[in-house]
Amino acid sequence: MRGWRVVRRVAAVAAVAALAAGCAIGPAANRAEREAGSPAEEPPGDPGGPDDDPELPPLPEDPSDEPRPGPTPAPATGTATEAETVIDQLSAVCCVARVPDSEDLLLASGDTVLLYDADGGGPPQELGQVPGEILGLAVPRSSVSNFVPVFAYYTEDDGGQVSSFRYYPDRSWEPWGATPTRLLNDPIPVPADGTRAGGALAFGPDGDLYLGTGDAGDPELARSEESSLGKILRLEPGRRSDPVVHSLGGYTDVRGIAWDEDRMWAVDAGADGTARVFSVTPGGEPVAVWEAEGETPAGLAAAGGPLWMPGAGSGQLWRVPLHGTELVPDPGPDTVLDLAEPGAVIGDASGTGLLALADGGLVRLEVE
């Protein structure tokens, strides 16, 4: 393994709306079993050949340099109530991501990316495939040029890889660019059986891409600065490189990453069957702020003040109210849902609601 290093300074990041748009959280749970539009200007065919490994143009940055208000305390009471079923009759879906500047959604199942057309309705349609089983899916806040970059963390024969793909909304004849741009010089050594593989993939408010990995059943690797396992890694989304170790220490199987204003959070599935929510500091040890014994976390999102963690084992949506890194008050199960495996959750486009894999489909939750 080459190029691994731990960040030794605290990275100052611009505070943004909770859970930056385009983040998708929720790795696959049961890994073993499981277009119309006006033509774009470029001709048919995906740019680049299989060996070109093209670089993406720079992703758009937040144009505002003005300081933004810090986080406020989460209310001591509140709830998330089911507002509507967005998509029904889903199965084996691990991840959800929003298409920027639209209400359309991307979903991942096995090695396939599906597109839900919000205007047309109906069931999601196959958009394209990746070279392995998808564990995480993420899309940046804004599209680039005439395509949307779609980032996937997936398993291959030699381990886990993060690659970007191109979705062309206006290219009806070939909307999916099948040639990936790989981001990792060295694959993540994920076990063939998917043991503690992690899979949380999310864009941060700084525009970088963050990947949560598992320890592959070896806690010593999670503590090693030379290993990519049991870490939160920071990747440059525009090119292949060695990722930076953003956070290490205490992680077993990172299942979700979220931001509450400028604070980063992660949820981990511990080897002892305990879900733990961590406050994450760049280059520092993660601090466990809450744990739920006997629970299997399926993702993490921030909306309306609290963090929200679906439990794939209990079928409950846990509300974790916070002020800074302190609990206000003790968390508890907020809503009992018939969570689909693995029950991933993301913030909706408004930033005040949630989208969750539940009731055999995708439901929208209003947070009050």
C-alpha cells in the first residue's frame, strides 16, 4: 500500500446546509444474495476507450465565500412522519442519490444503477452497470457540462474500487457512459464475502468525496496508518490518486456519513453488535457520542436539527438530537418503519425532510 498518510491538521471547511445535496448513504446489507430528452451536442458514444481512464473536469465549487451561521441546538422533541410513498415495490436496493437540480433519483442494486424519473413516475428503469457489486453511491451537488458525474464504491476481484461514471440526461440514445474513471491507485482489500466492508460514500461541504471502509475483520488494520481499512478516507473526485486518511481509530464497519452544518458524523456497525455514532474531526480520533446495543445501522442523515439513523435490525428510525457534540436529550426510536434492507436514508431536496428505503419502497418523511 503506498501513499497512505494521516492528516495532521484540522481542515477548515465552509459550513453549508445540512447533509450536502447529492450525498447518498447506505451500504448493501446482504451482499451475497443480492429516457427521453433532446440530443446533446457531442456525438453518440462514450468518450475515451477502456484504457484511457479519462479525468473529469473540475467539479463546481461553492461560489459563496461569506461565513455562514453555525449549527443551532436540535429541539428536544420532534418526529419524522411518513408523508408519501415515492417508489413502491423495490427489492435489493442498497443506496439512493439525488440527481442535482432535479427531483430525479438514482438507486443502486447489485451492479446496476437505476433511474427514477420524477416527472414520468413509474418504477425505476435500468440506467447502466458498474464492474462489480455496488456498496455506496454518491453524486455531487451540481452537474458538470452536459453530464452528471455518478460515483460508486463497488467490489471487484482484486478488492473495492471507487470510480466515476457519466450520466447524460439529454442523450437518449446512450445516457450512461460505461467507461469508468478510477479514483483509487490501490483497491481497498475487501474480503470476497463482504465481511465488514464499509461502503458509506458521500460528498462533503468542501467538494471532496469521503469513503467509509470496514476493517475486514481485522481490528489491527483499522489502527494502522498504512492500511486503508477501518477508516474514513478523503478522495479527490476529479482524478486517480492515493486517498488521504481523514479519520482513523475505533471504526469497524462504517455504514453512514453525514454533515450537520460544518460538523461531520459517521455511524459504525461494531463487531459487538452495537451501532455507534461518532463525531469526526479531521486527523483526530473519532469521538463516540451515542450507541445502540443490538442495532445494525443502515445509514445516517441530518435533517431538521437531529441526526437520523435507520436500524436495519429493529426496523426503527432513531432520532439523535444534538447541540454541538452533546446529546439533547437522550436519543430514542422515533418512527417504526418496515425498513427494506438495508434501509438507507438521505436528506430530501429541501434539507428539512428525509427519503428512506422502507415499506418495500422509498418513502418521504416529514421532520417536525
